[in-house]
Amino acid sequence: MPHPARLTALPSPVRNPFASAWPLASTVSDRDRGPLPHGSPAEVLRRTAEVLGEPRVPSTGVGESAALDLIAGLLEENGIDLSHPHAAAHLQPPVLQVAVDADALASASNASMDTYDSGPATLAIEQWVVKALAGLAGFGPEADGVLTPGGSISNLLAVLIARDNAAAAIGVDVRRNGLRGLDRPVVFCSELAHFSVQRACAALGLGEEAAITIASDEDFRMRTDVLADELAKPGRTPIAVIATAGTTDFGSVDPIAPIAELARRYGAWVHVDAAYGFGALFSERLAPLLADLSQADSVTLDLHKIGWQPAATSVLLVADRNRFSALGRSVDYLNPADDIDSGLDGLLGRSLQTTRRPDAVKVATTLTAYGRAGLGTMLDTCHELAHAAAARVVADSNLELLAPVTLTTVLFRVAGQGPEAAADALQGEVRRRLLTSGRVLIGRTRIPTGRGRPAVVALKLTLLNPNATATDIEDLLDQVVATGLDVLADPTEAAARRRTLDGEGAA
């Protein structure tokens, strides 16, 4: 049997078959294939299931090589290829090959981050990564952090710490006694904040209605005048104000400094959800967007967005390591007090998880390999692509730009005639046809009411492939326009849009 730590004995993705200024990994080697397999979702899922066969654990296996070949073939034929230049739907980038290789090393070690004797080297690596990222955020030496399975969990931890901090300030021990004694605890965030804020409030016993949403301005940033009015309302306990640095759909950055100043008047925790936007700090050009990040009490960041890491690679940073005390735990079989006193402690008291894989290994490898300058150049390339895409949209009468570019996201729609409902249906059908063709992968969202227009469905490009070119994006948009014209000329679709309008009228 091969030694488990040898990378050559582990399956690894193929090199990116496209332009290779940056060595990205992929599971697809067929350059002629698009980012998705051709066919409807039902067809693709059926093809995959048929190859796997009856859903049961086999009594005997087929052997390692045959099993790897089977699964690799499924990913090749029916999987996603994020390294394709026409993959532009979500905050889900292609990944750096070096990060994939490092992640295989981490998996081979099977280390855990809860105690020293579960992985001493990986413990030191995570602490190095956290300190490096905290420094990039502008935090001081008293800062700390933890890697988590995703931005939603990082935000959950932040709200948990904020809840316990607010309770402790009035002498309530939430950890032991629950929420009794807290007078209607609430959390404030932008109307454009990630839905994980509401989920965190629900999971922590506050209830989703505890998340008070604040209107955004013309630039899709939280309105501080509305926040001030909401904070001043009596009869509730403001436990946190959450600013967003890089909204999912717009890439917009809330005004962190004014938000922090208002929050602290009421003793509220200041959290910045920078899951998308933190990567701007790698770029000299874009870093000023996050100049006030150091004023936060905690920050969420996702390196599986801007960072080109395999998912999931999220981090929660806190300005004061003592705030993690709410998560502290001494367990006899893991970290008894005398072992902690002897230096055998791990990171159990930083997380809701016990076993936790060493995701910091791939981050440390990537930061060491490319440095801030390398990652910043990758981001600048994607940022320029977004501006080029926006310029093309503006120049094309078949398309309409819906928002300015801040980071790497472009919101637009296919221009259609008639009421908004028909135009909304057009966007959805265009995207579905592109996805089932396998040739183009773009996103969709809904822009909320305001800014002189009703809520509308938008198409979305999230450009995170630094190997894509302006020509690639031109071709992608050409296919969007051609598909839009096909839908508009399709009598079946025209009838469907009329039915949509009739239904809305009846409602």
C-alpha cells in the first residue's frame, strides 16, 4: 500500500486546460466542453446516478484505481468546471493548484485543531495564518481568530460572541441560563446583508425577527441615518450592528467607521461581514475600500471567494482574543486544566466544533507561494474584467447595466419590451437555457425596490477567474444576447410571459 503522505499516491485534479497565467486546478480536461454538462438537471443527475448504480454499500469493492477512475469520470463528464472562462455565476472561484496540493497534504495528516496532541504543526500553522490575516485587517497584537467551515458559521460565531458580550454587560450568563434577563435583544444589518444573519439569530434563540434590516442608499450601502433612528428606539437591547464589506450581489461596502461610531454609543458589538470584500486588502488599488476595517470588533472573511482556495476556507477574526471566552471549554479527555497549564491546549475554545480539519495548511501555502502582491494582481485582473464587461453591456442596446461595479460583480439584464413582469420572466428563461446548454454559467438575483424603479430580476456575472480574458467575456455576453433574442422570438415563451402577466394582473 502506498504511503498516505505521498502526494503522488493521492488523486489530484488536472491542470487548468485554459490560458495558464495562473496555475488553476480543474477536474475537466475537455477544452471544448463548457463550464456545465449539457442537458437538463434531471438528465445530468440521472446519468450520474446510473453510472454509480444501485444506491447501496457494495459487499465487495472494485479496488482503489477503479473507484478513483469511476468518480473522476463522473466529475469530468457531469461536474462543474470553474476554471472555464464562461463560469461566472457565484462567489465560487477556480482554485489554485498549489492550494489543492496543500489540501491533500492536510487530508493525509488527518490532524485536528482541538488539542495540541491532535496536530502540533497544524496548530502553529493556523495561528500563523490568523495573525497574518489579522495584521492585514489592521488589528493589533491582541487580536485572534479561528478558521470555520464557511462565512455563515463565522457570522454565527460573531453573533454568539456579541450576544454573550451584551448579556455579560448586564450580569446575565447566557451560556448557563439562556436569554432570560435580556430585554428583546436585536441585531442590525443592511437590507442587503447575507441571509446568514437571520439564520444566526434563529439558531441562537433570538429569532429571525431580531434581525432589524436597515435600508440601503443609491450606492447600495447601509443608510446611517436610518440606523441611528433604529438604534434610538426604546424597549430593546442592541447586541450587534453588522456592516457588510462586499455585498453578495453588488460588492458594495457599508460605511464602516460611521456605523461603528453609532453602534458604540449603544454598547453594541461591531461586526463586519467581509466574506466577499476582505480580499480587496490584497490589492493596493482596492484596499482603500476597507480602510476602516480595524474599527470592527470582529470580521468574517472567506478565502474560498477572493483567495482562490478550495471550499471551505472562512475565518472569523476578533480584535480582542479574550472575547473567545464564551466558547471556552475544558474536557477531561481532551484538555483538562493541568494539561492546559502545561501548554498542551489547542483551539477547542475558539469554535463550536470539536474535530476540525487543518484548513489553514492550504492558506499558509498559498500566502507563502504568492504573497499579497500575487493575490492582489489576480484580484486586479478580475476587477478589470468586471469593468470591461460593464462597458460592453452599456455599449450594447440588447443589454442594460443595473448597478456600478465595485469589486468583481456585474449586474445587468437582457433588454425586453413590455411590463417588468415579462422582462423578469425573460431573464430567468435566458439563464436556464444557457445553463442547460452547458456553454455559459451565469447567476441571477433580484434588485430590491428603490432608486426610481420597482424590484427587478437581474442577471449576474461574478468574475473570479484571473485567467479569463476580455475576449472570453465578450464571447460570454454574445451568447447571452443571442439566447435572449432566441427567447424573444420563441412564440411558446411569448405565450408563457403573457400568462405571467395575466397571473400578476389577477393577483
